[in-house]
Amino acid sequence: MTALSFRARLLAGACTIASLTLATAAFAQDHTGHAMPAQATTAEAEPPADPHAGHHMAMPQSDTIDDGYMSLPPHDGMVMPMVSPLGAYSMTRDAGGTAWQPDATPNFGIMKHSGEWMLMGHALLNGVYVDQGGPRGGSKAFAAGMFMGMAQRQVGPGMLGFKAMVSPDPFMGKSGYPLLMAVGETADGEHALVDRQHPHDLFMELSASYSLSVGDKSDVYLYAGLPGSPAYGPPAFMHRASSMDSPEAPISHHWFDSTHITFGVVTAGFSHDDWKIETSAFRGREPDQKRYDIETGQLDSVSARLSYIPTPNWALQTSWAKINSPEALDPDKDEARASASALYARPLGKDGSISATLAWSRKDRIPGDALQAWLAEGSVKPNDRWTIFARAEQVEQDELADHHGSHSGEAYTVRRVSLGAIRDFQIAESVKFGIGGLVSAYDAPQALGYDDPMGGMAFVRLRIG
């Protein structure tokens, strides 16, 4: 495959994602035979209830939610959105860590009130078989996913929140699973993982937060995690609605998401209406190959992020980070990173939704090269049974020429496109079983020896909440 032909395929993939977004958005506007969920929002309509009214109010005592959206049943004639633990806005705006997503994003979870506490739980478990072609490929069966629990309650004038998230990833082994052109972290403490996606740690997040109203539609908050996610980048890929149905990690993971499991982070933020500015102090070193422990260290790195929700359907962010010695195998190199992203979400028909992400990131190794990554991905749910998802990426890599993952190698531009689908079956209330698959195509310079491979995954999924 020539670079020109693959660029055409990459452009076609990106255009397909954009076309799906526009076509399904038009479908949602034009086909009004099915009523939209009462709590769903659109760019042309205001949310059904103002979460700022009675900020951090005591929640009505109810054990149920409307399926798919974080809201309580109608109360005095209107739907009551669940308030975020970080400020006076709907919980649908919250993604991983303190990142924002569009208000119209469908969120899934099982909620229950116990006394003064509001509790929520969610679980997603994938059983996957992956096959990556070409001379640098491989195959493997593994399990991946996450189990998340959250609790919040009014304490004094503000809201106290806790979040815990664990992953079965460590059980796949220290070397993770084959994923061509992916790099990052290490399996043995001596060699970098190249052409493999590393397993995430058992503890993905153990965090606490406290927020306080400081004026009309204005809030301040403090968030701390061991581990947690600092104020950098868009939501991590497993939390983005546009990618959470795919079990395949992006090859741009270590441009956008590598800080989402940080063993030591403190974030302070201020939000006013649809704007938020926040800054973090955190431990720069990425998790080591010991995936079951809790690591500690000095908070030696900093980040800042500005977020904006221009309409209920869009979430924009730009962020910057100075990261001290992130790589254990290159301890003398620091990194400066910058990112910008736009997330889109919209309800579709009675039970469907559409989500999309466009993101850019650059990391400057000090000393070293400046490397950029681009990502476009989308997810279309025409109903509550089927999901179609796609992703296109372009990444500048300097660790692929040397299979030991040396950062001193020549930088190459590599690309990947993937397309997949999953069919869900409702097997109990708030429990779905899904069967899915995806195919991926890659493009890389001939010198790297990939020989234009294809890849694919077949998977089953159990989703609770």
C-alpha cells in the first residue's frame, strides 16, 4: 500500500465519521415520530431543569433513574438532573477524573440513595481475541474493562464525593496485548513495550473531591487521587462516549491519555456556568510494570486546562502539562505536552445517540523531538441494540525503529483506521450482553518492516448499568 493510497483511505475514514455525525444528526432532527428522552438536550433547546437552582440541594430519595441518562424520575412535573459532585451542573457533564464531556452525552449506571448518600455503580467487562498481521504482529485472548463505584453527599455548605475504579487488565499479563504501532511503559523494567498495548493498573482511580458554591452559577472544587487523573487532555479513551464501545486502545494513547492513571494528583478548579479553569500538581512518572500496587512519589509536575461547553451538544478543551521524567526507561527526559479537543454528543431517536471526538496533541521531549498526534473517532447508536464505531489516527513515533523502544530513534509518521460494531442483548434490568468485532488497517514507512498489515478483534461484552 502506498502512502498516498493510505492517506486517501485515512481521509475517507475521517469523512465517514463526519458523514455519520451529520447524517444521524439530521435524522434526529427530521424523524420526529419517536419522542426524544425527556431529559436529553439539544443545541436548540435548553435542558429541562436548571441544575443551578438550589445548588447542592438534597436529592429526592429515589432508587431509580431513566435508563441511559443521569436523572431522577419526574418531580413536581419536571425531570431532575443529578448534580455533579464538582459543581452546579448535571452529572452527565462529568467524564473521567475532572474532565468535561457534552451535557447531552448518555451516561449509564445504577443509582441508589442510602440515607444522605447518593451511590452509583457501573461495570464493563470485555473478553477479547486480537490478531495483528504482518511480521511484527501477533495474537492473544484477554480480558479488559473497568468496575466503577461513586458516592456523594452534602457535607456542610458543599458536596463531598468519592470515586473508585478498578480494572481486570493486570490479569492479561505484564506484556499486555498485541497492538501494532502502540508504544509506552514496560513489562519487565528493562525494555519498552513496542507494538503492544500495556495493561492498566488494577487501581485506575481512588479519589475524593469537595466542591463549594461561591456565587451565582460559580463553584470551586478540590480533587485528590491516589491514583487519579490530572487536568490534562480530553477524557481518557475508555470514558469517551465516542470510543468506549471499542475494546481497542488508540495508538495515540500516550499523547492524550497516559496521565489518566497518576499515582498522586491534586487539582483545584473554578467553574462559572459553562466555563471551567483548573490546575493540577501531580507525580510525573507513569505507572511501572507492577500493576497491583499503589505507588507514591513527589508531586513534581504541573498542568492546566480550560474547558467550555458552548451548547449542550459540544465540549471543548485546551490544556498544557509539564511532566517530570514520565518514562522509567528514559528518566533524564522531561516532557511538555499541549492538547486541544472537541467532543460532540446528541440523542438519536428514542433510544439512540451519536458521539464524536476530534483531538490534537503535541509532546516535546526535553531534550528531544517534538511529536504530534491527531485523532478522529465516532460512535453511532441507531437504537439500544446496535453500535457502530470508527477511529482514524496519525501519530509521529520515534520508538518503532528499535524494538527495544529507544527514544533516540528516527521519528516516523504512522497511521491507523479502524471500523467496528457491537450487537447488545438485554438479559436483565440494567444488564446487557454484547457480541462485536472490528477491523483495522495500518500505514507506516517501509523501513519499519510492517508490510501493510491488517488487524482485527472479536469480542464479547458484559455491561452492568
